[in-house]
Amino acid sequence: MALRRTLAIGGLICSGYLAVNLASTEQAIATLRIPSDAKAANSAQTLPQLEIQRTIVMKRGDTLASTLKKAGFSPEQITAMTISTPSVTKPITHKTEMKLTYTESAPYQIQTASLTYRPKPEEEVTLKLNGTQATAKAVAKPLVESNGTAVGEIHDSLYQDATEAGLSPAQVMQFMNLFAWDLDYTRDIHPGDTFKVLYEKTVNDKGVTVKTGKILAAEFTVGGETRSAYYYGGEYLNEKGESKKKLLLRTPLEFTRISSNFNLHRKHPVLGFTRAHKGTDFAAPTGTPVKASGDGKVVYVGPHGGHGNFVKIEHNGTYSTAYAHLSRFAKGLKVGARVKQGQVIAFVGSTGVSSGPHLHYEVIKNGTHVDAMRTDLPTGSPLSKKQLAEFKRHVSNAQTAWNAAFMQNRQMASR
């Protein structure tokens, strides 16, 4: 017969001779093996074996050797288990979860043991011990490519609410970039706005997400107006199948605020008289990266009177952009260089005639300054009829996934 006890924390005491101290992150199950012969069971000369099962979550600074030592293994046993297969024991991290089962032939004398853990998502390692002899075996575990969903509402900030909904920080930035052509994140986003995201993810054989990938579809409802982005044919399209990528970004830097709008009759804050303000000012700390608003060729780099350090880029025969009051330029930036949309070209500063650190940003269309926040910007070529039919199926699949995620969240909230 066998006596079985389970404890989540505290001590394990069986037959008056064994005590196992556990951390709050561990669980243990002890099975006391009692001989069927009553006389043998009552004999003081023979102690029954005790089998102990533990789940241990590695803490920061732990190693395989230190974990085995805490569990009660002898130095000889620890050496055998750690050197049996160095290639599979090295990748242990402080978050690794270990399944440990061992038997004791006498108090604190481990006879056999089995330790299972995953040094990486696609591999499971099992260490086995018998006395002081140890062996190790690594088994490949399949990873499955799948899709994940995140739906939510803005309460505090887009970043906080999106990460709470399940997006990684990198995915939040990708989501923001998808709508950078349409929105000014410094003033357009408010509580009550909603978002939906369909993204790539990789799960292990237990269904646990081990990696997330690019966004496949996204919807962002801001101020009652819904904007969408669907990944198709290597680029992002709106719900009509039109390219999301526009010639110019609406704002050439992140995490900032507009300190002065485009205004042809503005009173200059430094000079004190009315002077046309032919751009948009973005207040930001010195050193904030400034990005090229679109693909193009650099036509000016250097000091430019009251503009201080200045960059001008020509994007095509119609549009050009200018960036002023910069603290410094990106390494290698020079006249004639080709730049890509989103590429860092310089850093915010307060050079020239300036009241404080900010970026002065100008958009010029056919030689005339226009309001960067209001002007309509061109997009790419439309899809063919065949492509449009395929694209609509992709949109429908995303909507189905979002509806399922919404219903699941609603059911969980009602519990």
C-alpha cells in the first residue's frame, strides 16, 4: 500500500524522518512506500523509500548545480548531472520550470532521480540519475504557426491598454506605425477609442505562445471613425484595398506634442512680431530621433539662418519636406544621400532662433508651403479584380477572428 500527501508550501514530513523545505514557487508530492509485510513495516531496521515530486521555477541567479544542491543532491550526483551533457544544460535561465522526481533510500540520501525542463521552446531535456551515474536526453518538440487576436478599448494610453490586451511592445509600435499616415498621436487619441489586431504567433506542443510576429490585420476606431490596415501582397492596405503607405508620414517623430500649428499670421514667440509660420512645431526633448517623412533625396544639410541645423529632402517632383532647429544630424547624412521613409535623419534640438527644444517641420507642395496636418497625401496603385477578391477574403477572415475574440472577452468579463 502507499500513503500519498500533497503540499503547495511549507514542509513535508513522512514517517517521522523526512522534511523537505519548499519555496513558495514550488509544489511537492511525496509517496511513502510501505512493505506489505506488517512485520517488515514495523521493523526499525528497514525504512521504506519515499518518492518526491517537485516543480521548481528557477530564480534569477540560479544554476542547475545550485538548484540540485538546494534539493539535497550530493556533490558527486550534482557533478554527474551537470557534466553529463553540457550542451543541453547551459541554456537554463532564471524563468525555466523544472519537473523533478526522486526517491530517497534513507533520510536525505537520494537514490534515483529524473529532471525534465525546456531550455528552449522547441526542445525538452530529461536528466536521469541512478546513484552517481547520470544520463541526458534532448527531444525535439514541435512548434506550430498560428494567429492571435487582441481587442480592446483605450482607458489610460494606447501603449498600456494594447499591451494589457496581449500585444508585445514591438507590436504596439508596429500598430502605431500602420496609422501614422492618418493620425496625430499627440492629440487624436482619447479614452473610448477601440482597437482590433490579428497577428502571427508561434505556439508549442502545449499551446503556449512562445513568439509573436507581424500584424496581419488591424482596425483602429478613433473619434467614431474606423481606420483599417490589412497585410496583403507584402504591404498594408485599407479596407478598400488601397495602399496604407502614403508619400509622407503625418508626423516625423514619436511621443511628442504639437507646440505650434501651421499659421500664416502667427506672432513669433522670440522675435515678437507677426510672421508666417509655414510649418508645424513638435515639442520634444533634445536628442529625440527625427525620421524622414518619406523616401527621397537629401538636398540640404547644415546651418540655415534662423532655422539652425537644417535638413531638406525632395520626395518627387511635387513634394519636399524640411526639418529645423536640429541638435545634430544622423551619421553619414549628406547632400545627395537617398533616405527611406521612417529612417532617422537627425535629432531634436534648439539651434537657430528657438524658444526651446522642438522640431520645426515643413511640407512644400509645388513650391508652396502647406499644412502637414491637413493636406491630403497620395497613396499607391489599386488592386486588380482578382487581387481584390482575394483581399476581401482576408478581410472577412480577420473580422471573424475579431468577433470570436470579442465574444470570448465578453464571456470572461461576465464571470
